[in-house]
Amino acid sequence: MHVNPPMPGASCGNNQHEDGEECDDGNKEGKDGCTAGCQVETDWSCPQVGPCTNNAVCGNGTLSSSEVCDDGNTSDGDGCNASCSGVEPGWQCRVPGKKCVPLCGDGVIIQTAFATEGCDDMNTNNDDGCSSTCQIEPRWSCMGMPSTCSKAMCGNSMVETGETCDKGEDNGLFYGDGTGCSKTCTAEPKCRDANGVTGACETHCGDGNIDTSSGEECDDGNQLGNDGCSAECKAEQGFTCQVLDTPDTQDCPSAPGTQCLVLPMIFRDFDPTTNPDFFYLGKNSVTCVPDASGTAPPAFAAGSACPADDHAGACLGLASDTLDKDGTPAAGKTTMCRCIFTDHDDTGVVTGGTTCSRTDGSNRPHIDTMIKAISDIKKWYAGDGLHGKLELAQSGTGFQFSSSVMGAPAGSAGTTVQDDIHANCLTPGARPLQSGFFPFDATSTGSGAGTKYCNLWPYWHLGTSEAKCATGSGATDIKGQWDPTAAWDNCPMSGTDGSIVPKSDGTGTPLTGVKHDFYYTSVARYLFRYSGTPSTLEFFGDDDVWVYVNGKLKLDLGAPHQQLRGTAAIGDGLETGKIYEIAVFHADRHPRDANYQLTLSSFSTSLSNCKPTCGDGVATATEECDLGTAMNTGAYGGCTADCHYGGWCGDAIPQADGGEECDNGVAANGVNYIGTPPSDGTIPCTVGCKRAHYCGDKNIDAANGEQCDQGDMNGKSSCKSNCLLDIK
């Protein structure tokens, strides 16, 4: 409290200390620390005699009543201006003497040498693209001011933050040459070297799999920094990264709730009338189509009994033992296959052969010869084609796709035309002969597109006629279809002799066939990380199938055949932790069946899951502060245990332990001097959380024109009510 000042005159300003004086600096000027009434002005320190020292020095780290901020320096551009008279736009100065920080949430983006905001979306929420500390969150993009943020959506055909590619629906479709894009929008690793030899795939940072052999410490599936795993796949300070073995599975698109291994595929359509590798009896001089299944019988003698089936045994070696330089099979060491065919329907398609005798005493045309089974396999998988996906639904410990009816949801039981025939034996008119795998039925893409053939036997006798694609009473001259599990002419009884369905005389409920676009090839490639545990791939279907693992042929079911089952072992010659390619090449080369069943083990990737480590003393992008566990006590001006700012001036919570007299929040704090107090007695709060000065508070604010201030004594002494000296 200032005492009643003496009248300025002979005593005050004589550079001598006298009663009633707080100071005497040898003048009566004021605004130099010692007033004209020899009282100490606010924010000054004065000896009893001599010049005063101004404590309101910008840059000393102490907030004076005349300063709005003081960050310990006199530089502009760091939040507190060079004169400490104002907080710069977009900043907040929380604690005197400490650096100012950008005011996250105000919509202004600060980017200077002192601090950088990556975004500001006018809030301090996490998980909306712009973090609580105004940094762009991983896999988000933020534009404009205020910021509008959008999450990178892998699969939208736009390359966004953290993505190296995005081919939309074609993500996951691999070519083996690095031109594809993964399901996590990272570039397909190359699995062929400069000489075109397929081997272990190259890895790169951001592919979502930790490759320790190449020096990766982490891999979170992107090439962004400040998220725990750097753009070079090195662990960043302030984060803890856990290794997650992430399976390559997802919800089945066609059966949500069921886990699927989804394999993108390429299908190519062919025309059997122009390509000799795709067989159509009666065209291109084709009189026999191989059935490379079963056990090869001894040579046929003319006039002998007709064989029970036309199985000719396996025909191996049509495709190369290793993939060619373009990642597809080359011609193998074999081109010819044994071919056996008995024309039981006597359609006249077999010419120049011999005959065999049937149990009813009749003879049928029969052929047993070697034919050229393949001319140019390179054309089968050349160029682009129809892109599709195969959904392998979880089945026990593996994942399986089984063809049934086109459009059936993943996990549906597999069915064949033979199953359809037997269903009609059990229940006449049960369903059309609809089963099979026909990716081109609903499209017009490919050289053979638009040409569909009836799936009744003999198909060449029916051609493409819709009207003829039925059998039974009132239908065509084809009396029925063979069911080897039925009793002769006694459906629904089962038997070992087999029967024509519906009846051998052509009567009964007609069987309805379905026209399909046969004659196509398919390719599926799957990249996997070998964990060191051997696994298997199993195929069951027709016709040609070759499976290559790491570029080497592991399953050979070449040449047309009825349903065959084959298994490929996965593990031989593979190194634990490396990425390899499985490539499945298939061809449907002959009606009337087109069955496809693929069973594959699921593999996983080692993905890094990085999160900030609160308490390690490193403040990351999503932490407001981090002084270390011992110091994260929540003290005023400090940091809480969950790495948020402790109490601070501007948080709208008055805290006496921090020296605050008031706190109305950042937006309301700010008035330093008001002249006269409001009539309601409410004193505003300064930026430094002190009550604003005014005439009558016993603080002499010379910078605001006060010459004296004796509080309640103003106007009753030599200090007038307006805080000016009463000079008489």
C-alpha cells in the first residue's frame, strides 16, 4: 500500500530519502519508476535513493502487468511478439517464461521455424484426421484453413496420403512383375529378377510386413513418419510398436460374417472354332477329346467290349516346370496325349475309328489314339482379360471356394452338373442343370464372348439352340442324361448299374439344360509370407490346372479331364520370413462340366501397430506434452499422467497454486487495465490470469497515466480520485 504522498516540491525529487517517500530518483517526472510524488510505480523496482529498474522487460520470462505475454525472448513469429504486447494470431502463451504453442482448434494453421501445425479443423479431437495437437493423423489428408480432412480410403482408385498406389477393384491383383497394387494400397513387390526368374519377392518399406533381413525395424503398412514407424521403417522415439500377426483374410463380400481369403483373378475367353487348343467335337477336325483321368487302360482291340469309361490316364508335362520370363507357363516337354472316346449316342462325330460292342449286342464307334493336346499355351494367359475375385470361405483350418451356382454366396456347398442330374432322379423336375463355374456368362468380354453351348450331352448334337437344350418327354431326340448312381429306370432308387434320367425311353419329367460360355482360362496369384510351417493347396475340378509355388511347378493336372483332385505342398525350398508367390493357372477347354474347387491355407503378415508411449519424455504428434513418468504429475504448467497439459493460465480454472487470481479462459482473458472499476465490481482477468489494474487498486500504473493510487483514500488526500496528484 502506498502511503499518502507528500506534495511535490522542495522535498520530493531532491535525491534524498524523506518520510512518506518510497523512492527519490532526483526528479519529479514520473514514468521512470518513481512518481512525481516519490512513490514506486507498478512493475518497477526502486532503491530509496537513485534511479529505478524497470521489471517490465520484454524477454525476461516474467509477465508484468503491462505485458500480454513473455516467452523469454524478443523475437517475432514465435507466438509472443517482440514487444511482449500481444499474442500473435493462431498462438497461445500458456506459461510465462515457456515457449508459446500454436492455438490448436482456432482454424488457423501455424507453420514457422518455431512450431508447425499440419492442420487445424477448429477442434481438438483425435481420430478425425487432425489430432488434438493439430497434426495430420496417419492415412488422412487435410486441406484448407480451417482444415477439411478426409481419410485415405484404399480401394477408391485415388492415391492418397500414405498410399503408393490404388487401383480400386483391382487392388490385390498381382502380376508378379511389380505392376500390381496390394489390398493395403502398397506397390506389388517384384517376384521376378532382371532375367525373369521367379523367386522370393522383393520387399519394401510400407508393404505391411516387417522384413528384418532388409533392416526394417517396423512396418505399419504406410510410408509416413511421425506415426511410430518412419518412412524408412525405423522405430520412432515416443512410440511403442507391437508386432501383430495379421491374417490375409477379410469378411466375405458375398457372405458378411464369414471370413474369406479373397483372390483377385484374371479370366480370358476363347473361341473353340478358331483356337485348336479348345476342343469342340466335330469342329477343327476334332473327333476325340482327352479325358486325362483315371488309370490308362491297355491298348484297345477292335471289336472288344466298349470300355466302362473313356479315362486315358494322366497326361503330364504340357506346361513347363518353371514359369517363363513373363511369369506364365511356357510349353512343356509334352504335346501329345492319349485320347479314348466311345460315341454311345452314335452321333456320327467319330470317323475313321473302329467299333466296340455293347451288352445289348449293338456296336458303337470307338477311337483310341494319340492327339495333339496343346499348340500354344502362351496365348492362353497373354494380355489382359476379365477381372474377377474368388472368395475362399473358411473351412476348418483352411479356406475353400467350391463352384455351385453362379452368384452363390461364399461357403456354399459345391455342386456339379452330375449332382443336378441326380437331384432330378430323386425328385423329377428338381432343378435345371445349372451348376458350374462360368465367369463369362454375364459379360460380353473376350474373343469367344456371346457364344454359349448347351450343357446337355452330347452338346455337339445340340449346338447353340435354346430350344434343343432339354431332354425327356416332349423335348429333343436326346432321351436323357446318365446318372451312374441310379438304379436302371427306377429313380429315385440308387444302384450300381446306373441309369438314364429321366427314363431310358425318353419319357418322364424333362431335364432342362443351361447354355453356358465355356472355354476360358483363369489366373490367380497370391503372395504370402512363409512362416516356416509347411502347408498345402488343394484343387478339385476340371480341366487343366497347374500350380506354381516360387515359380516352380508343384501340381500338374494338365489336359482336359473330369473332376480330379490334386495337392501342392508349400514349404519345400522356402526361407522363413520371406515373401513368395503362389500362381494357379487353369483352363476350361471342353463342355459340359466346368468345376472349380480351390482349398488354400491362410497366411499372415507381421504388421507393426505403433502407439504413443506416454511417460517416456518424448511428446509425439498426438500428445500435448510428455515430461516423463516421474514429472507427469499434473502440476500447474506441467503435464498430466495421460500426457495432456496440466493446469495453465487460460484453461478457465482459477488455480491459486499457480499464482492465478482469476481465469476466464483464453477467449475471455486479456484486459490489463480498465481505468475505473465496473459498477458491479466485476474485475476482468488479464492474459496472465491476474485481475486487471484500475485507478483505486493501490497500484500506480504510470504507463496508463496514473501519478498515484492510494485506493480508498483517492480523493481524500493529495491523490485525486482520478489517480492524479493534487498539486497545490
